[in-house]
Amino acid sequence: MTPTGCLAVVPALTHNTLVVAAGVAAVGCAAGVVGSLSLLRKRPLIGDAAAHSTLVGVATAFVLTGRRDLPTLLTGALVAAVAGLATLVLVRRFTRTRDDAATAIVIGVGFGLGIALLSGITARGLPGSAGLEQFLLGHTAALTARDAVVLGIVSVATVTVVLLGLKEATLVAFDADFAAATGWPVGLIDQALVTLVAVRVVVGLPAAGAVRVTALVVSPPVAARQWTDRVPTLLVLGGVFGLVAAVAGVAVSAVVPRMPTGPLVVLSAAAICIVSLVIAPRRGWLARRRQRIAFEPPRS
């Protein structure tokens, strides 16, 4: 390749990397913020139920519209995610099924139906269906500038909604019974939180796929919780950790050849979580071990 050709390739690669980094960073930051509220409400796995329902929406949206552009497919994924969460609520309310069993049912049925639909579409070779299976594991490197803008706008919108309703969401998270007794619409606030989680899961599909996207909603908030007891700080740290994990995953993928971006983003979030669980000053394993040693009676 000539020097001119090399110079032409480098800017293109740099531009693509920056586009991917911007889109994934927006997704990671917003996922950390929304996931922090879900963690406080003790419902971190609702994102898993939503994520495994999204494939049904992706397949259905393609069959109904014949289009494979990101906004259309994500709209279908969002409808399916909300439907999956609504099913979870109905199973909990009208049966004696425990929360974990109900969640497992929704995850299994949603994921199985989604795989069946995508496999059927691919097997029949419908025009434009190539690449739909990428939503299973993510297709971060294929993000375009338009896709990154869509992800950024939705991420900013969800964070704004969280900030506007932070007081109400915090009250319900810490004492739902008191909030209901004082007249707050607990059910409506819970539904808004569930919807926000569904939105974050859907927007995270291009970055991590249906299988791994829950890690972006859970790992950064869990890491942030080790460092603080204050809700505003928790939200900030959750967003920062999600953003750092996204940028780190994209950076490693850009430097190391043939390394997929989505798994690296998830692994970066897991690494931040593990480090926090070990070294956080009050809740970390080392701090708790020092406290136990300090309070142990001296051996005679």
C-alpha cells in the first residue's frame, strides 16, 4: 500500500472508532444511571427479562416493515421488552409464582421465541435479513454516525427523565409503603422505572447484544454502590463507571486486532465491579477484613 493509501486508511479508522466510542459511551453512561435506580429498588434482574424479550421485537419489526434500519428495529425491540415486563408483572400478580421463577419463565420464553423467529427469517432468506442475528451478541463495530446520534439522543433523554423524577424514585426505592401512605403513585413510578430500564436495555442492544446487555445495567451500579451511600453520588458514579467501561472496551478493541468490542465493554464493566468490591474504602473486601481484624480479641 502506498503512503497516500496508508494516510487515507488511518483517518477512516480513527473516525469509525470515534463514532463507535461516542455511541457506546452514551449507552454505558445512561445504563449506569438508570441501573442505579433499579438497584436501589432491588429489581436489578428486570433488565434481564427485558433483554431476552427484545429479539422477538427485532424479528417482528423486520417482518412487518421489511426494514433493517436501527430506529425501526429498536422500536420493535422496545415494544417487545415492555410486553415481556408486563407479562412478568401479570405472572407475579395473578399467580403464586415467586419473583425469581416468574423472571426465569419470561427470560426462557422470550429468548426461545426470539431465537426461533430469527432462525426462521434467516433460513428463509428474506431480502435484507442478513445481520439480524447480530442483535443476539451485538454489532458495535457496525455502528454508523447516524446510529450513534440516535443512541446519544435516547441516552440523554433517559438521564433527563431520571433527574426530573429523582426525588419520587428515591422515596419509592427506600420506603414504598410510606410513599403509598402519603399519596404518591407508587405503581406509576414503578412502571416508569421499568420502562426506563426497558429503554436502556433496548438502546444497549447494538453495543452488547441481548445476551450481555444486562451487564451494562447491573455492573456499573453495583460497583458504584461500594463507594457511596448517597443517591446522587451513586448515580454519578454509576454513569461514570458505565462510560469508562464503554470507552475502555472500544479502545482495547481498536488497538488489539480481531477483538470484538461488545464483550470487551462488558468485561471492562465487570473488571471495574470486581476492583470496587475488593478495594472500596468502606464496603470493599479489604476494608471489611481490616475491620474484622481490628475487632477480633487478642489471642492469648
